[in-house]
Amino acid sequence: MAIQDVIAQLNEFNVNDIDWTRMGVWPVAGKVVFCLLLVAAIVAGGYFVFIKDLNLQLEKVQGQEQKLRADFKKKAHQAANLDAYREQMVEMEESFGALVAQLPSDTEVPGLLEDIDEKGVTSGLQIKSIVLQPERRREYYVELPIEIKVRGPYHDLGVFVSGVAGMPRIVTLHNYEIGKGSGAMLDMTIEARTYRYRDQEGK
């Protein structure tokens, strides 16, 4: 059949004239239309069954690619600065060691009490008592509270506090109370706290 005849039949084709029970005797135009519709249905079904799932997987993989690219850039930056990080770590370890060295051990506490007593005497104060209080355990360190009671003029009390705070060992001062003593003297009670690193206990 010539192409012109097929085109003419397609132009004259009417869906209402199709007898679906006798597909074998359909005109060529009807068979062509049916084949086109069948191909379109197969393509559409294939898209929804296969291609759509592949597109979803592609989008997922593309998202993972972006994350991996970001991780790669981050790790590449870290690798480029690895030497600087190592130097910084060495400096931190040295600083940490220097701080830990300022924390007294059990055997050094009596010497620390003597140093506090000496600061009081050189400041011109009368030492009433220096009493080591029960330890207070924290997660990484142990507090060693020391109750100090001294008597002296206001200026000398200030010199004493400044001297204790400036000791080589880490000592902090808390909860001070100042009251009137005899004559021009003042009585001061203050809590000094020093600390011990718990790693010294094998923690």
C-alpha cells in the first residue's frame, strides 16, 4: 500500500468506527494508530517502572556526592594543616604540664601550709590558725580547702591576700569575712583552695 493511501486512511480514520472484537480486519490506519498508542503506553509504563526509580536513585547519589565533596574538602584542609595541629598539640601538652606542675601533691601540702604561714608573718599579721579542711573531689581534680584565720591592720590584710594569691602554686581565695578585733586590729577568716590533679591518683 502506498504511503499516500495510508495518510488518506489516517485522515479518514474515526475511533468510533473501530470494532474492537475484529482487530484482524482493521484498516491499516487503525492498526497504525493502535501500534502508536501501544508503543506510547509501553514507553510511559517503562518510565514509571524503571526510569523514575533510576532518577530517584540518581538524586540520592548526587546528594551523597555533595556530602562526600564537603567531607573531602574538610579533611583536605585538615591534612594540609596537620603539621600546624601537631605543633599546637605539643604546645598544649607543654602548657598543661606546666599547669599540672603548679598543683601540689599530697607530700607538698605541708610545705604549702608553711608558705601560707610565712606570708602571714612577713605581712605583719598574727596567725590565729591555718587548718586543712576535708578534700572535695571533682571529676578531674581534687579541691584542698584551707581555712585561714589571721589578725592585723587592714593594709597588712591586703598585703597577705595579695601574697597568697601570687604564690607559685595555684591557690584561689574564697569566702572571706572581716570583723573588728582588739584595738585597731581586724580579724579575717578566709578560705584558700589549692587543687590536685586526679591523674596523680591513677584515675
